[in-house]
Amino acid sequence: MNTIFTDASFQNMTNVANRYGISVNAVTDLTQALMQSNGTMAQFNIPELGGGGQWMQGGMTMVGDMFNNQLKSTVDGLCIELSNLINQGGIQYKPLPKIQNQNGFQSGSANWWGDLGFPNSTGSQNGTSYAIFSNIGRLAIQQNGKVTVFDTLDNQIGGIGQQQGGNYSVTFTSQYGTVDLNTLPIVSGGENKPMPQQQPEPINNNNVQQNQPEPMITEQAPVSTNSANINSNNNALEEDIFMKIEKLAALKNKEILSVEEFENKKAELLSRL
């Protein structure tokens, strides 16, 4: 039943099936479910694996026989191995055959993404086709006969949904949430890409300084600052001296200091002003 996978991919899936003691058909069906999300999750209905079930990367495994822990362990192990093979390029689709037209040979109509290789996942919704190439970080979108190829950066695209409005009828999700196509660099094409919002140009401080007249430097600016500091220091000194004189007067009134001692201290403090 190897109709869509490369021979090397089919051999890898056969090896996995043999290790787990299940049929190659069951592994192939499970692989196709995983390919829809680039190996991050799978929804399946495979009798050999307990019927309907779900698997999600990170630990969630659900099978029809919810109390069958052995079956859960088998499904989890299968999905983990197949997911790793998908991410490592060990499982890929076959290239589509070429067809003859009046201009010579060209790629089959479904191989609209050109020479990007074998996608990890393909699909079509509401007239928009997409192909995801996880191994090389590319996302190709075809709409109205035009193809745009995006660099997916570090996004691991694992979900596709229906877009409500916008330039494309599909939306994509990654480990960061919904992927904003406006933020992805365009590798080729781009006629259909939404126009990004114009960002204000960064201000070049060097240019601003060159274009603006230099401020006049006067000698009064530092003098004014120093005068303010001096006045502030003088006021603080005066307050400190007057407080000390008041304390000395209190000591004199209590006859702790003699009149002569008080007068001498007061004179000494006043001389500092």
C-alpha cells in the first residue's frame, strides 16, 4: 500500500511496524494522520489500534479502550517514533510524476510548489492550496494560480484552519500560536501577500544632529548652575550654625555653659558665615 511515500520512507515505516508487531497498513494510516500536523499530533480511526483515538506531542494519548494501558503505550511509542522520522526527513511523500503539455514536460498539477522537494504536509481549502516543508523551513501557498513561498523562520507549523476574511482562506498555527504571514519573509512570489503596515523609519541621531543647528554654548549656563549650588550650600550652612547657637544658648540657660563660654562659642560659629 505504498502509493504516496518514497521507498525509503516505506522501509522506515515497515521497520517500525515490525518492532511493534502491527501491520504496515496501520502504521501507514497513522503516519498520514501525523503528516497533517508535521508530526505534532494525530487523530485516527484504526481498528488495529483500538479504533478512534488521539495523540498529541507532549504526553496526551487517548484510545478507544481507555483502560487499556498497554494499547496507550503502544500508540504513544508509535507516534513518537514516526514523529521523529517525519521531523528528521525519514518519511517523505513521493515526487509527483511529470506530464506532457504543449510546452514540453512540466511537473504534475499538484506539484505547484516547484523545486522545494517533498512537503511534510499538503492540503487545500476554499481554493487555496498549501504545502509545508518543515525540514527546510518553507511554506508555499497557491491562490488564484499564483504561488508565494514564505520562510517560516523558527515556526513549527502544526495546525491549519479556516481563515475568516483576509487575503488567504487558510490560517496556520505553530508553537507560538497563530502565524501572521505578514511577519514571514517572502522567498519567492509575493503578489498575494498582504501589504505589511508601514513602519516609521528609525531616527538617525547623527542625521538629526547634522540637520539641526548646534545649540549656542554660553559661559552663563555653568555659572548659573554653580551659583544655585553655592546658594544652596550657604543656606544649609547658615541654618546649621544658627541651630548650634540655639543649642548653646539652651546650655547657657541651664548654667551648663558660662556666659563667657557661650559668647566665645557663638563668636566662633558666626565667624564661619
